Amino acid sequence: MSGLYFFKGYPIPLNFMNKEYDYLIIGGGCAGLSLAYRMSMDPFFDSKLILIVEPQTKSQNDRTWSFWSKDQHFYNKWAIKSWKELAFKGKKKATTLNIAPYKYFTIRGIDFYNNTLPQISSCKNIDQIHSKIISISQNEKVIVAKLENGQSIKTKFCFDSRIPESYNIKNSNFVWQHFKGWIVKAEQDYFDDQKALFMDFSIDQHDDTRFFYILPYSKRKALIQLAIFSNKILSSKSYDGLINNYIHQNHPNLKYKILEEEYDKIPMTDYHFSPTAGKNHMFIGTAAGMVKASSGFAFKRIQDHSDFIIDLLKEGRNPIAATKIIANKKYLHLDGTLLHVILSKSETGQEIFTKLMERNKAKNVFDFLDQKSSLGQEIRIMLSLPFFSFLKSFIRVWMKK
Ligand SMILES: Cc1cc2nc3c(=O)[nH]c(=O)nc-3n(C[C@H](O)[C@H](O)[C@H](O)COP(=O)(O)OP(=O)(O)OC[C@H]3O[C@@H](n4cnc5c(N)ncnc54)[C@H](O)[C@@H]3O)c2cc1C
């Protein structure tokens, strides 16, 4: 980082107000750091002035990202663990999913920050400020962003991971995926660390869609998490009771202590996020609609989005096109259809996910969720699900647009 002073204990580049940045990245979370890391690694960006504004220091393990991948990516090696096999528990039976050629990966937030931040900080052309952007204004040539202490930043282009204020979900299908998990340490070897439990739908659904998953990092350490799709957010304590019961009923011999907890929520919606907030101002991450509406997965999409943005910048093209590639209208409509089926309760989420995973090859499901499926795969998946409920919801979602 270049010449520093400190504000509220955080380093601030001394002369940032005199500079005109090429790129301002608002938010140094998953999307902001994914983009900045790629810029820091690519000589094309050595001559660009880049600034990241993020209020947090990212020194906590604030979340855990899981994703499937069949390709070699630099971030795969940051995973705490990967699995070639996944288990799925439906309403009545358990299945082992053959996920080849995919592998399932889990990256802890703290490992992601500890891998990206030192590399980004080592670049002289990338400044970082720990603060919040409170407003943005734009004229013909330059964007002016205001920090919470009133100071201004000038930039030619802005990547923004704040959820836009105009975010209005009223006419969309929307549900929170909220969850709590414990990272537990067993007293003795207990977990089969060769296989992760992808989804356990055998639990009482309480009129929502809910499932547990278990990610064994080793024979002694695992993340045991409950995820619920519903707009009624449970208190952290209510979750604790449910996780406790689950362990008691399904793993009565597990003697453990809790090392860490994860408690948060993800918006699942077919809302049409605007890719931009004006000329040279584009959204990234959740704010750009990167959370897959039907599953809540976003990490891999954010990585793909970042790759497209970098390619477009290097080709001298407007990076806003990257969002249009990922926010594919056909898949957004299909995601909205699934959400509508669940929200209208014409079928239960438990029923749908059980049929989806038990009647299809995992590869087909992953290709479909990655928006890389062929027509043949899509037809097979559609035929495995309750056809008329989906058709009804498909038409309803269509008519709302
Ligand atoms: C607990 C949790 C677990 C998840 N697990 C998975 C998973 O297993 N797999 C998966 O694919 N997806 C998962 N997701 C979904 C998704 O991958 C994450 O939400 C991801 O972090 C989204 O990236 P983002 O950059 O949009 O948001 P964030 O990572 O939250 O980053 C946004 C950043 O913007 C900063 N910010 C906010 N306001 C301002 C402001 N005014 N000025 C400057 N900065 C600001 C915030 O401090 C934050 O650091 C999970 C989400 C959560 C919450």
C-alpha cells in the first residue's frame, strides 16, 4: 500500500483524495476481493490505479463457501477440504451421489481473505481504505464517491457490491435462505471425511423447506449446518435447539465441542437486478444477482463473473456485458418457477429436492444449476419433477413479467 495514515485505527492511503482512480471497488467481500485479486495477479492492471473501500478488516471466519467444480481453478487449492462423493438423504432413503467429473469444495472465509488480501496489499497500485461509501455522484468524465467521514474519491469506473437502494422485491418471488451451523470437534475419530452429506431432507419440515448438511473437514472436525427456506427468520437460540436435537437423534454417539458458529441469511429471488447504476458504475456479487435464485449458491458464479469482467476489461470492452452473460434469462425464469412452486406450496421443497436428486444423475443437476445444461438434460430434469405444478408456476412467473 502507498503512504498511509490511520483513521479509527485503520490504514488510509495518504494521498487518495488527490488521485483519480481507474477502478473503485466498493466492498472487499467475496466479489470485491475476487476481482481485486485477479487484477493484482495480472500485469495488464499494473498501470491502473485501483482502490478498495471496505469497512471490515476481514480477520474473522465469517462464512464458509461450498461449490462444485470440474475444472482446475486457482481458488480450489484454498479449500479446507474437497470430496469426490456426496450423500443425499431424501424423505425416505439415503443415496450416494456419483458426482464425477465434479468435486465438491469448501473454502472457509478466513482462508479466502488470508489468501487474497496479502497479495492485493503487496501491489503498489492498489490502495485500500477501511470505511463505507455513503453516496455516489457522476458527471460526464468522473464518478465521485463519498466516504462516511465526508471525504471524496474520484474514479473513472466503479464496481459496487452494495445492494442497491432501489432493490424492490415486491413483484418477484423471494425467500430467505437462513441458516446456522456449528463447526464441531469430536472427542475421537468419528466422521467419514471421504464423503460429505450434501443435503439431509429426512428431517421434519415444519411447513418450510429445510435440510441439514454435514461437511467433514477431517475425521474429527465437521461443519453441521441447518438451512431453512422461509421468510420467518429463527432466533440463533431456536437454531441451537434444532441442531442439538438433530445430532442427538442422528449421531447419538458423537461426543463433541463447538469450535465456531455460523449464523446468517442469503436472499433467494428471481428479481431482475440491474447490472448498472449509471454509466461506468456496475454491480458485482449479490448486488448483481449472482446468488442463484433456486439454491442460494453464489461463490462459483462470482468467480465466473470476475473472470468475464477481467477478460472484457483487457479487450477494452465494457465489463457490464459480463453480468448479462451470467444473468441468463432462461435460467432466471426456471429458477423463478422453482421458487414459485415452493412459495405457493403446490409441492413441498422436500418433495422437489428429493425427486431432483434421486431421479437424476448429479452431473446433470450440477450442469443445470451451473446454467451449462443441454436441452436433453433439461427435459430429463423437468420430467423428473411434478410436471403440472411446474407448468402452472412457469406460466404464472411468465405472466408476472
Ligand atoms: C454465511 C453465508 C454462507 C454462504 N455460503 C455459501 C456457499 O456455501 N456457497 C455459495 O456458493 N454461496 C454461499 N453464500 C452466498 C454468497 O456466496 C455470499 O453471500 C458471498 O459472500 C456474496 O459476495 P458479495 O461480495 O456479494 O458479498 P459479501 O461477501 O458480503 O461482501 C460485500 C462487502 O461489502 C461491504 N460493504 C457493505 N456496504 C458497504 C459500503 N457502504 N461501502 C463499502 N463497503 C460496503 C461489506 O462490509 C462486505 O464486506 C453464503 C452467504 C453467507 C452469508
